[in-house]
Amino acid sequence: MSKKLDLNLLQTLEALLAERNVTRAAARLHTTQPALSAQLARLRQMFDDPLLIPGSRGMTPTPRALELEPLLSELMSGLRAVVHPQRFDPATSEATILFAATDSVHYIIAPYLAELHRTAPRIRLAAMPVMRLSKPEIERHLATGQLDIVIGLANLFPDDLRIREVSQDDYVCVMRRDHPFRSPTLDLEDFCNFEHVFMSPLGGEFSGDVDAALLELGRERKVIASVPSALVATRILETSDFVAVFPHYLATREAHILKYYPLPVAIGKLKLSMAWHERTHLNPAHQWFRERIVRLIRRLGQEDALEHMAHAVSASEPLKAV
């Protein structure tokens, strides 16, 4: 059969891959199921591949179809941008954005969801956890629409994604405000003698950059538990004498419960970056959301700096918080 490009057939394949169901794909394209089935037959001839295999729970894409899916998504998005330039008004535009980040990033952004909703009432956000994904898997999830935006450490991301640094922050040692440790400073000996809760966003880890830095000094700390959530770690700390290492921005959000000290061991700064795929790069709703998140995180960083200055000059604080 001729390999002549047929955009209608490509649009059909895009819908079938998205829906995995002929009936739903036909409704999405405002056509009939027999017409769509005929187009699927032509697609199978065009690509010399079954593409989608019928089953009891819908249609299963073949490896060739999965290979085509991200390429097709990018191609069709580009064509729509050319033919139908998008105009974006946050007050009226509709979109669903799948946003993945660590638990601590979700935690500090959560109170501002109402503010985002007031500005863009028809944009829905799905907050998703950062999973144990390899670089190729992260790229595939972003390319196929399983994720739209990921915030994490830049070294997690493949080089061919769009990447933007959103913040840099220090780490601090946190403990409950009425913890029996009352010294105005925290030295290495004290730090190693504490029993630590390790915050592992990916789960199951008991060591990290802090432990590597301690090892270089011939020291180690006592990690007695590993938890995946900042919320769980905070609950443990407020009812025990354990300590933990938190990003500074998170410690300031829990200053009514926790006090915090500079780390007595150098591990560098926490550098958070945002990654997204080329398929959403020019999408106005995504552009708006990415910019709002960057501004929000940087605004929180400025508030943390002001709070740090207030702590430093306050004579009423029992401990110097940094």
C-alpha cells in the first residue's frame, strides 16, 4: 500500500492510542465505529503492523504502536499549534496538568492551591509522587502524557528534556521545639549522637549525601527509621527525641512544631529543577502553570530568608534558628 502521509489516519491512530477503545475513540473523533474500524485496517496496512490487539478490556498496543505514540503526540501537537494557535486566559481556559514532585514540594505548595484555583478555576491539577523511574522512563512518561511536569534533582532528568532550575536551598537538622537538646549551636558530636529519621522520598533508603559526607570524616550517624513522607517524619519528630535532616524551606513551614540548626557537616545545596517535554513546551496553559510554580517556590524562598533574619535578631528565641 502507498506510504503517502494521511493526516486523518494519523489523527485516528492518536485517538486509538489515547483511548485504547474503538467506541471511545470514535466518539472522540465524532465519527462512527465502523468508519473508525475501517481506518484502523488502513493504518495496519500502512505500518505493516497490527498496532492494537483487541482484548476483553480494550485494545493493547503493540511494541510498534508504543514506539509511534510519543512521536505521533509531538507531531500532532505541533500541527495543531500551527493550524489553531491557542489563546490562553487563566480565568476561562480549561486544562488538566499532571504534576509530579517530591512529597516535601507538594507539602509546601498545597496551601496555595486555593490561590491557583481562584486565578484559573477551570484548570485541574493532579499531584503525583515522584516514582522510582529511570531517565528513559521519565522521558517516556512526559512524552506520552502520563506526566506533564516533574520537579526534582536535575541529575534525575534526561538531557533532551526542557529543564529549568527553580530553587536552591540549604539543609538543616530539625527536632521538636521542646527537645531536651538546648544548646545554642549544634556540633558534629551532637549530630552523630542523635537518633535519626531518614526522609526517603523514593522509599526504603537509609543513607544519602549526609552519610557520605560523614564517612569522609570517619564518622557516622544512627538512622533508626526511613519514611517516604515529610508529613510522617514531622509527626514522628513532634512526639519523640529523634531528629531528621530537612530542606530549610520545609523546616520553616513547620517552625511552630520544630526547631532547626545548620548542619555541622557540609553537603552542598539542594538544587530543585523542573522538567517537561517538548510536546507541552508551547502549550499556553502549561507555560502559565510552570511560571506560577517557579514564582511561588521563589517567593517562598524569599519569605524564608526574611524569617531567617527575624530569627537571627530575635532575643526571645530560645535557640538561634538558621
